[in-house]
Amino acid sequence: MFFSGDPSNRKRVDLGGRSSKERDRQKLLEQTRLERNRRLWLRQQNSAAIKIQKCYRGRKAVEAERSRVRDKFFLTFGQCCQDVNRQCFGPDSDFLRQLLFFFNPKYAADVSALVETCRLLQQFVQDNGDVVGLFAGTDYACKRGLVEYRVKHLVYACIRVLYENRNQLKDQLCLAPEKSNTSANILLKAIILLIDQRLPWACNTISYLLRRNIYSLFREIILTGKENFQGSIGIVSSLERVLALIISHVGLEPCCCPNIDPCWSFSSQIFTFPFLWRLFPHLKEIFATPGLSQHYVHQMALCVKDHTNVLPADISSDFPGYACLLGNLLEAAGVAFTQPGSFDWAVDFATVATFLLQALPPIQAGHNDSRMGEDDMLVGDDLTEVVLNRDLEQQISSAIDPRFLLQLTNVLLGGFSPARGSPDDKEVAAVGAACAFLHVTFNILPLERIMTVLAYRTELVPVLWNFMKRCHENQKWSSLSEQSAYLPADAPGWLLPLAVFCPVYKHMLMIVDNEEFYEQEKPLSLVDIRCLIVILRQALWQILWLNPATTPNFSADGASAMKRHPVEFLQHRACVVASELLSQLQDWNNRREFTAPSDFHADGVNDVFISQAMTENTRANDILKQAPFLVPFTSRAKIFNSQLAALKERNSSHAIFTRNRFKIRRDHILEDAFNQLNALAEEDLRGVIRITFVNEFGVEEAGIDGGGIFKDFMENITRAAFDVQYGLFKETADHLLYPNPGSGLVHEQHLQFFHFLGTVLAKAMFEGILVDIPFATFFLSKLKQKYNYLNDLPSLDPELYRHLIFLKHYEEEELLPGGKNIRVTNENVITFIHLVANHRLNFQIRQQSSHFLRGFQQLIQKDWIDMFNEHEFQLLISGSVDGFDIIDLRAHTNYTGGYHQDHYVIEMFWEVVQNFSLANQRKFLKFVTGCSRGPLLGFKYLEPLFCIQRAAGSASEEALDRLPTSATCMNLLKLPPYRSKQQMEQKLLYAINADAGFDLS
């Protein structure tokens, strides 16, 4: 064959390397497979068609047979069952067999026949009273199977009629059986008659109904007629009686009904109906009987974790089934609590209520339409958060009232007396259930009405503490997480008790007075409190440092976060409340020390931790913000100083030269400083400020401000401004300062002065200058933006505090009928006491404190101060009230000009200073450094270091008569080489007491 030039004749090559024979074989196999699949599909089609034909022909045959039997039935017994007698109900009669065979609830004739049958049944039983004999004759044992078959199908037929015709019968469902002879009532009364618990077939009949998902039918029936069930008080409808009989049978002896799928149970189908007890108040009483409610609540507890897959579809978006179930359960709880043997019931109840509460959106104290924030919009990925119907929300929030909490807590925890050894399983179950319920409740409902009853009317605090202490001593925390339905088995067991105990005990501490806490040791002994501090400290360190949870931010919405991340949120809450309580206990320890301050410090704080804590957004830095007391004060003070130093360094890099130089008259220091410094911008306040003093003769002092004059200026201005004679501040009985509530009567610009003084104090701290201003603790709390409580009142007015505490414990007697309702009474005395304390501690000085705080925060950030409590805050301002350590000063002193540490003049010098009084030691320090207080962390951190220099030209006798001089900007003492201690002491005392300003510098 010759090449023709046509490329289509080119030989084809299989790139897979297969020959044409192989390709043909593959094609043949594929065609065979397709043909085989087509034949299989045809066979399946034919088979399905045959089954459909058989089924259709079968159904047609059955329908035909039913039609034939129906015709025969009406022919035999009459169109209206007029030919039916007692014998027709017996086992040998075809009456019930035929009726139950052809009966269709959608056929009017069938329904009429069934209604007449039920009417005749009730009539015959009423005449004779023997229901069993009516159906079985004289030998029930032999006819049992037949009789039970007929009875259960007859009852089910009645229910089907009610279900299929519920729209037509809805007006008849709510009527009492004694006052109505309607079709619905006749059917319901027949059901009541046939499922009586005394009848031998009752258990099998109800079992059959339950297997046919009878509660789902009743749910639809109730849903259709719910508007008609708001019946008259005291009337129990026939439908309610039917439900009562069915629910009261299950779970009680000798019932042998099998457990049904939870999806079709009473709890899922009926209990989730909104406001069930308003429709059926009698049913509520039946449900709450001993044993019965325990059975149903226990069944709920077994599947409540998976309730979203168990409950039926919600009636509407604002009536979710879980919320309706919770509301009904809470309403029934009040009755159930009063029944004997309610402990096991209470454990199951708390378990169920916990999971249902946790599923709720936040319950609002006040209603408004725009209560959904951005974080509420999504649950999971795409589910919109529901907003409850207001009446349903009210039902839930009203049910969890003080009386309810008192009952629940007392039933669960009231039976446990103080004991030793590890808690047993019963106690662990009770504590786990109670704590899980209360933890969720705290984050769903407003706390103001919950805490007081838990703190003062239950034994929650002592019982929980006894439990916690024994678990801690015996290392049995794991038993709680192993047995708790709420906690995973690997979660720390102390999370739940801490999350509940801490806020309740903290609430108690806000109201307890000093005598109760320190002297009477209520509610816990000081020994127990020391143990509690250890537990809280270890728990916080575990959460924050050793095993921190990687969780989203929980600050926006606790309820939504608790729903999405329950265990992580629990850990977060335990951390928050434990930190708050430990901080409060530290405040009590600062008032009167009952344990070593180091007991609040975590064991694992080391140099590595401190170095990390100085860096923002590190775990250690976060701990400083959340639980600063875990870190020793000196370490926090170093971090504070490093933060100030970093800020000053950033600020100094922008300032080439000093822009702010002011002349200040010593005898008008406050007015001059206010007029000149008050106008400075925040940036200028952070920068260098240089001061030139003008003495009383109008002459500028000789000193040049290298920093020392400014220190002196800060000491003098604070001494003048905070002097009580000036009128801006007052002092307590302990000579502690706080804003004068009447400052506006003394100074027209008093609020501007408070703003200025806040800035002055901040500038002193910013520059590391300690000033001798002893503030009252309650005022320092205002600078930390904290609220003051009753136990802060002694720092302001101990006399008023004593009078108020007298009222608190005073047993009032009525001097005339109704006298206790006049003015202060036993009922409102606690409220009165706290209102008085609030007025004195918070309200009276709110404006002054607010303006002072604004000025202060111009230079000192809130986060920096939050690291310290009020006692430590005062140390940052003024240093220790005990003076300074001469040994520390000597160990960190430099010598120049020929002096050294072993020089005889230096030896004499330190002996002289050591023997000075505390007042003279402070004057000496001010003379040299410009500040009468030593550095907060010791002289090691004094910048520049303290230095003693041999005075120039001091060899002559004339020079030895000279006084010591200083350069405060350099912390430098120029000391002549005096030859005796007496001469040195005389010259030093004269110099430091001359009050010559900086003319001796």
C-alpha cells in the first residue's frame, strides 16, 4: 500500500501499550457489565411491580372483607346498635370482633357505632359493676388473651376517633364527665373505665397504647383544643383524667410496662407542652406524688444530655420544647419537694434542670426588644439564638425563687452533717447535682435575688466547705467528676464546688462585720480560711499557668458561651470567682492579719515567670491582670517600675530639651502650681518639668533643678494640697485622708483642684517619688474603681460603724402595736445599714473621687494599678510607714573624694545616722535626695545611687566648721571630714533642720 498523503490513514498507536485485541476485549467486558446491570434493574422493577400488585390486591381484598363485615354488623346489631345487649360484650359474641375489624375513625357511621358502644358499655357497667365479667363471662383466666386483645383495641379505637376528629371535637374535650354527654366525653369516659388500674388487663392495655405512641396523639389533641382547656377552677376534664390514669400507672407496682423510646414518652410529648399545669392542674398533683415524679424525672435524667434528639418539634420558635419542659418541671418541683423521700428525686431533678437551663437564652431582668447582641446570633455555625416567649420566660424565672432554692438546697445538702474522711457516693452525687444546677443558674438568672437566700437561709457554705476540705485533705476531687453528669470524667473535680462556693461566700463577706469575721469567726473559722486560701491559690495556679484552657472570649455573653463550651466556661467562671474571693480575703488580711501575706503567693512564681510577666500578651502577664496576688508584691512593684521606665523612655526620645520650666513661690506653692501646671497637655506632663523656687523675700533660690528640686516641689505641694486645713481633704480618726464631701463650700473650683491633685499624685508615682500622703482605704478603692461595702466603713467612721452594727444585732421590741413597721425594723435593718454605708463611702464623695481619678489616669494606666490592692497601692504612693533601712542604704552607697567604706569619717557618719530619730532620718534623706521616703524596693534601685563625697577644701580648720551640703539631683552628700561624732552630729542636725530650701545644696 502506497502513501496517499491522507493523514487519516495513518496507523493508530495506543499510548498505553495495548494492542487492538486488548482494546476490543475491554470494550466487550464493559458492554457485558452494562447489559447485566440493565437486566438486574428490569428484574427489580418487575419484582416491585408484583409486590405492589399483590399488596394492592391484598388491600382491596381486606377492604372488601371489611365492607362485607360492616354491612353484616349493622344488619345484625342495628344501624344505631339498638339490638346490642350485655351478652354482646362477652367472649362468645361477634359484636366486638366485627366492630374492631372494620372500624375506621374517618367513617362517620363507624364513629357513631363506637360512641354508642361506649355509651352502652358504661350503662351496663353502671347497672352491674362487673367490668371483667362483662367482657370475659365467668372464666377470665381461660378467655384472658381474647379479652385483653379486645379491650386494648377498643381503647385505642376511642383515642383514634378523638385524634382523627380533633378539630370537630375540640370544644367537647375540656368538659367535666359529670356535666356532659357529648361524643368526646362518652369516648373518654369509656377509656377511663377500661384502663382503671384495678382491672387485670390494665398493664397490658397501657403497654399496648404506649407502643402505639399514644402520647404523640394526645399532644396533637391538646394542641388543637388548648384554647378551650383554660377551664373553670376545680373542674377536671375527662381528657385530664385519662392522662392522669396513664401516667400514674407507669413506673408503679405492680406495673410491668416496658420502657418506650424517649421520643414518644410522656416527658417528651406532653411535658413539653407550654404551661401544661394551667391546662391540667389536677395532672400536676398526680405527677408530683411520691414515686411517680421520681420515675419520670429519672427517665428524663437518663436522656437529658441528648434532649435535642429526644424532644418533638417546637410548637413555635418562641416556645422551644426544652424551655417548656423546664418551666413545667420547675412548677411541679414545689409540690414534689414536700413529699417524703425526695432526695433521689432532687438529684435527678437538678440534673435535668441543669441541662435544660443551660440550653436557655439569657433570662432578662427587664424586657426589651433589642436584647440580642452580636455574640448571640450564632450557635454552632448557622443556628439563630431563640428569644423566649415572655410568659414562658416569666414562668421559668419566677419558679426559681428564694423559696424554691431554699427547698432544693436543703433537700440535697441539708442531711449532711460535718464529717471526716472521704465523702461517700451519696454526698458526692448531692454536691455534684446541686453545684451544677446553681452554676448554670448563676449565669442565666439575675443574681441579686439568688445570693442572699443561699448565703443566709441555707447551709450551702458550711456544707460545701466541709466537702471541699475533705476532698482536698484526702485527694478525692476525682470522685466528683467521675460521678457527675455535668462534668467529663477527666475534668478537675474542684471546678463545680469552687464555681458555686466562691460567689456565695463572697456575698456573705460583703455583709459580715469585723466582729463576726475576726472574733466570732463566722461563717468560717480563721483556720478554715487559711486552708481555703491554699485551695483557691492552687486552683488558680492550675487554671492560669499549669493547664490554661484555649477558649474563646467569654466576656461578651456568658449564657451563649456556657452553651457552646460548657466545661471551658466552667473553668473560666471558677477562675474568675476564685480570684475575686481570694482578693477579698486578702483585703480582710490587710485589715487585720490572720495569715502570712506570702500564703497568697503561688509556689511557681520564679524569675522566668517574672520576665514573661513584663511582656504584654503573655500568659504570665495575663495572670498579673487576673490574679495579681499570686505574685509577690516586690515582683509586681518591679514590673510596675519597668512599665513606667519604658513609657518614660519612649517619651524622652521625643523631647530634645526641657520645655516646661516654672517659677514657684514657696509661700504660694499650691496656687502657683495649679495655675501653671494645670494647663499642661498629657504629653508635657510625662516629660521633664523643672522648678525654680522663689523664697519669701522674692529671691530665686540658688539650687539648679537636676531632678532634686522637683522632688522637693512634689513633697511640698502634696503636703500643702492634702493638708486638711486647706479644705479639700478631711481625715479619719486614724488621720487617713479622704475627699471632703463639703469641698464645694470651701473652694469654688474644688472639682478642678481634685483633677489637678490626681495629676500631681500620678506625676509623683510616674517619677518614682514617694510622698507622705496616708489615704483612707475606701478612697484608694475609688481610685481602683471599686465599690465600697459595709466592712470598709470603719476606715471612715468607726463610731458610725459601731452604731450600725449595734442595730444589726439589736433585738427590737415593739413599744406599741404595729411599732415594728415604723422606721427601721428587724426586716429592713440590713438594707438600712448598707444604704447608710453606701451613702458615706460612695455617694458623698463620688464627684470629688471621679475628678481626682480622671487627673490620675492621665499618667497612670488603670491596668498598672489593678495589679495592687489598696494596701499595696498606698505603699506605691508613700513607701513603708516604718521608715527606711539604714543597713540597706549603707550597703548601696558609693564613695568619692578619698572616702571609702572603711574610712574613719564614714564609720562615724553611719553611727551618727543610725542613732538619729525616725523623724531626723527622714529629714536627712530629704536633705540628700529631695525625698523623705526611701525607694520602694530598697536603695539598690535608687537612681543614681546614694553617694558621699569628701567636701572640697576641707583640710583646713575653717573648712571643718562648714555645714554638709548636698546635690539632690545626684543623691550626693558633700561631707567634710569632721573629727568627732559630736561635731558631725551637730553639723548634720543643723543642716537638715535649717529648712533653707536649696541654698544649702
